[in-house]
Amino acid sequence: MSSLAIHNTLSRRKETFAPIVPGHAGIYVCGPTVYDAIHIGNARTFAVFDLVVRWLRASGYAVKYVRNITDVDDKIMDRARSLGEAIETLTERTVAAFAEDCAKLGLLPPDSEPRATACIAPMLELIATLEKKGLAYRGANGDVYFPVRGFAGYGKLSHRNLDDLRAGERVAVEAAKRDPLDFVLWKAAKAGEPSWPSVFGAGRPGWHIECSAMAGRELGTTIDIHGGGWDLQFPHHENEIAQSEGANAKPFVNYWMHAAFLNMGDEKMSKSLGNVSTARDVLASLDPVQGGEQLRYLLLRGHYRSELDYTRELLQDAGNTLRGFYTALREVRPEEGAVDWEQPLARRFRDAMNDDFDTPVAFAALHELRGEVNRTRSARLAGLLKGLGATIGFLQHDPEAFLKGGVTLDVDALVAERESAKAARNFARADAIREQLDAAGIALEDRPGGATQWRKK
């Protein structure tokens, strides 16, 4: 059996996965800042790490999956003010919306989902440790900062040289800092903002300290896998490394993983360009039964480290592909049983997934297997198709229900009327019913022997 290899952003190469505790895997993923609904680029990141968790478990690992919630942040406060509502009201509503979106996409809930506001104590402990080690200082404005030049390894994840970094590019420049590149650990309290008491004075945490404290509390001082979007490498994950390794004098993460951007057509998705689509808006435009798996298939069909284009045409193609899989499983009832990993296509699928989660190759194996199911009518191969899909969270709906989708029209009655019209040689009425159903997005399949099946287009 092939070993799992993961492309480590830190080393820029694939490495054989060797967890800290054999048979166990801890994974931390940066979750949403809950000021608004997630966009489909965020959804890609969360779908990628759902795939990673599922495959680790399918490979026999006992996984602890941690994904945090950032519920105190400048963006949250700005949004709450603009809406004229309490911060807690906004965050609770947005957390609930995020959970709904994840459920519709078929994403597994994390084993732990800590919120920043519930983890202030470990953040303060970490800042105090950094201060004792000379890696935190108090500014004249009451904020507490991390001196990046005091940490020798700063820049090793993003492969940036400190002297080449331009102050202000993605780091706020403030007079209270000793160096423009220093970043805030604790922000002094301001009127109208949430705050907590501390030895540094009342205030609230900086963004970066949250993940260092929560990952350490949930998974230990060194963790197996840390994931997030490509844009989080710098400064967020770079700062997490500086904080955690500066405090603990141990490697923070053994395997760093980053999901690439989602582009809107041939443009990078960006709020400044006005081309952002939220996951819930896209899901609302799709069939309620098919849509979640359809969008997730699109988000995962490209390799997670490669940029992926999003268009409505590609989304439609993803739906057509899934309906093809489900049609095969409807036509040939799958045989129950464990996956036979010695079957050549199963081996190809497994080897692809073990090669840094190479979904294009894995999905190609599924396509070929679907063709074999259609050709041979083999229940054993149909069972293998469904079983392989299960390892990454696909093809688990009842095929008949999936293919019919969330149709509210009484299609069965119209199909029966069409059959009666054909029997009475009233072909004009039979054709009119077919046209009516076609306009409603229903495809009819006249089978040998006179039976008619239907599915949502």
C-alpha cells in the first residue's frame, strides 16, 4: 500500500506523512471571521480540508480536526456598526449561516470549533510567556507587539527575507512599534469595543495570537497538519510560527498545507473587483438535493494547490458529471461490502489520493470505473464505485432521490398520463406532456418494455 505524501509549504516539497503519534493525526484549519457569509473561495478551502480529514480517516488514522471561529475582529465591529446591531447578534447569526452552508456542502463538522472570545485566557498566557522571553513589548499606545527581528526564523514559511519586506504592504504601520514589521498581540481597549481585563491592561487579542493559542490548547505545542488558504501564508501563518515557536522553542507544525485561489472565470475573485459570490447564493441557485454535492465536486475536481476557475458552465458540468455517476448507481444496484483495494482502479484511486490528494487523477479513476459499471452491469463494481466515493464524501445519496432532485411538480402523474395518451394513440397529448416536462427541467427516459424513468436535468 502506498504511503501518504503531503506537499509541505514549509519545505516546498512532498514529504511522507509521519504523525507525531502513530495512527493518530491532529489537524488545525483556520476558520472564518464571522462578519459575513463565506464566499465560494472560502468554501473551496473548507472543502479541501474536509477531503483531507475524510481521507485520513479512510486510511485508518484517528483524526482530531480543529477549525476555529474568529468572533472578535475589526471587520466584525465595522459590520455590526454599519448594520446597527450588537456584535454578538451579528456573530451568532453568521456562525449559524456558516454551519448551514457547510452542512449543505456535505462538510463534516470539526471535532472542536473553539471561538476566539472563549479562549482569551490561553492567549494571555501565551503573550505573557513571550514577554518573559523578550518577544513581546508594550507600546506607548497600550498595545502589545511581537518584535519580528527577535525571532530568527521569521519568513521561513513564506520564504521572505525581512529586509525585502515593505512596511505597510500587509502590516499596519504605527508609531508605537519599534519596527514597522512588528505585529500586534494585544490591542488596548477603546470606547465601544469589546475588551477583557489583563495584566497588559483591558483590551482584546490581535488576530494572529488566536490561532497559536487555540491550536496549542487543542492539539499541543507541535501539531501534525495546519491548513488554510494560500493567502494566509503571510503574514498570518508566518506570525503564528513566530509566536508559537518563540514561546515553546519547538516546531509548531510538521506539515503546512495551503489551498490555492478560486478565480471567477479568468479573474482572481476579489471584493475590490466586485466579483465575489457567496456560497449560500450559489447554493440557493441550485437544486436543493443536488446542489451541495455539485458545488463541492466543482471545488475539488482541480488539485488543491492549483488555482481553479469558477464559471456557471463549469458548475453545470459538475452537475452533469454527478448525475452520470448516480445514473450508473441507479441502473446497477451496488453490492454492499468493504472496498477491494486490490482492484486496479481502486489502487489507482488510492495512489492518487496518497500522492498529495491528487483529486484529478482520483476522479479520473472514478470516471473509468463508472464506465466499467455501465459496460459490465456488475453489482460488485457498482459497490466499489460507491465505496470509493464514500472515502471522500461523494455518491452517498439514494440514486433515485438524487436524480429526481427537489422537484415539486407531480411528475409521476404526468408520466402516467403520458403513458395513457400513448396507449390511446393520442400522440399530440403525449408530446405536449414531454414538452411541458422538458420546460420544467425534467428529462424522460423511455426504457425497453415501455417503462419510463425521469430525472432532473
